[in-house]
Amino acid sequence: MEGRGGDVRGGQSHQRGDAACPVDADDLPDGVVVADHRGRVVAVNRAACRLTGTSREAVLGRNFADVLPFRDHDGRDWWKWLDAYGGLRIRSRQPECSLYLPGGQELLVAARFVRVPERGGDVARVVVTLRGAAARARLERSRADLVSTVAHELRSPLTSVKGFTATLLAKWGRFTDDQKRVMLETVNADADRVTRLITELLDVSRIESGRLQIHRQVVDVPARARKIIAGRVAAGEPEERFRLEVTGGLPEMWLDQDKVDQILGNLLENAVRHGRGTVTIVVEPLEWGVAVSVRDQGEGVAPELASRVFRQFWRGNARRRGGTGLGLFIVKGLVEAHGGSIDVRRAPGGGAEFRFTMPAGTPDFA
């Protein structure tokens, strides 16, 4: 890298015909600070100035440790134990760690030692990258919330399963067949609840890590919607509460059938839990695929909440709390894994309308 008046440019370039387009470090999302073999700052990009609250003029030419006085969690001077220009000559990098500036601002910092010659030579430059820690803090809070939610959701069904099982084992002969059946049905229902929770957690993990796999086959979307509605009716919901509308001829859709069922099931569950009146599923063709809308006749979603409903742990109406709050987050991940999109709006007759689109396309068989 070179620093000309603070203009940091990398050594790589993109070719546009015969002209080279240099990569400007000011375009990088992370902060970059470069020091020479004496520890003097020779280059700094815009993101680094923003993250550290300083300017190029105040940094260039000064000692690394003076302009970035980092301390670790225990208050130790990071530069002293880093010993950037000493230590083993085989060192090439310092893994990212959490450090603090004097004002208490936390940054994620990593370093690379550029040696000449590359193997075993003296340190010619030290390149330090800086990232804000806010995103990591949000992720840690999200994980803490997830652990708390899981613990809470598991406690109730597991307590029920343990209690009824222990009672039946200890006093089997004292109960009638009808009483035994009620207890076993409760145990079975609570075991299903635990299984659903574990499935949701696995889905969240796959979505966040980008490991969600889509197994495509020809899927009849209206037929899957009818199956989900039939399941709700079989579970005790009145049949007249649900309506399916299919408009126009639909293109051939190559989708993951299980995940389509999961999307429709979660959206129907959300409409039943948080909405009122008739729940309508509308399936309609697009030029490039299919659009599916799930509408209810409840209070709807306030416009200011529309951007939050697909986040983890969103539960809508506080008076009707229930579930883990992961259902809509999972729906969004499953839809996007198919190359589609989803949003929430006000339904034509009032209430909420969750509308997702799926592209037609042909599968890419391996």
C-alpha cells in the first residue's frame, strides 16, 4: 500500500480495456492503518478515521502506539505485548481480538506483519484492520436471547413430560384407562412441542450460517396450501375459517416441498394466533413465478412495525404472546433461500397480509 496525503490504494487493480482501475482503500468497509518499519503511520483510510474519531492529518507520520493507544480487557497496553517488530520471525499475523480506546470505545482489531524477505525477514510494514464491535454485540445479545427463549420454552413441556411419566410409573394401577390416555396424550403433545422447538433452532442455525439446503422438485403450491388447511381443520379449527383462492394458470414451480409446507404452516399459524376472522390464502401467477398471500381480518401490523416482524423473537400482539417468536424469521430465510422475497402489508379487507413471491426457474441438478 502507499499513502499519498492519506490516500490509501492497494496494489491490485481491475482492468477496463487498457486502463487500470486501482482499488482505493477508502472504499473498504473496514478500517485500515499501515505503519512502516519504524512504527510510523504511513497510510490510513476513511473508515479507520471514522472508527477512531481522528483525522488523517492527526495520524500520518506519528507512532502507531500513540495514535491508537489500545488496551485489552485487563487494561494492558496492546502494543507492548504485541511486540510488532520483535518476537518470532515466523509471525505473520495477529488474530482479531477485542480492544478498547481511552474513551472506552470497543473495536475488533487484527494485525498483519509484512516481512522482507517474506520468510523470516524483518518487519517492513504492519497493517492493522479495525471493525466496529456493535454488530458483534448485537449478535451476542441475539444469542443470549435465543438461549433464554429456548430455556423458557423447554422448561414447561419437559416438566410436564417428567411429571406425568413419573406419576404413571409410580401409580399405574390407580388410574383408569381414560385417565392414562389423557396423561399419555399430554406427554405426546409436549414431546411434539419440544421436537418443533428443536427443528426451529436447527433452521435458525442453518439460515444464519448460510447452510440451508434446498432440494427442488415440482411442487403444486395450491395443493400444499390445501394440505396445510386440512391439517389445521383436523387439529380442531373450524373449516369455515379458512379460504383458498387460486387466480389464473400457474407456471411449473421447482421448489423444496417440505420448506413450502413449513412456510405456509408458519404463516397460517401466525394468522390464526395473531389475527381474527377468516384466513385467506391467495395464490396468483406472476410473469416470472408465483405470489402467495396469507390474509387475516385482525388488527393488522402497524406500518412502523413492518420492518421488525421478520426479526427473531417478534411476537406481535403482547396480549397474545405465544411461541418462540422465530416463525416469521424462519419463513423469511426459507423464502429467500428459494430466491424469493416476502413482505407484510395491510390486507384489502383490513388485517395483515403476508405476501411472498417465488421465481419459477428450473433446478440446477448436480
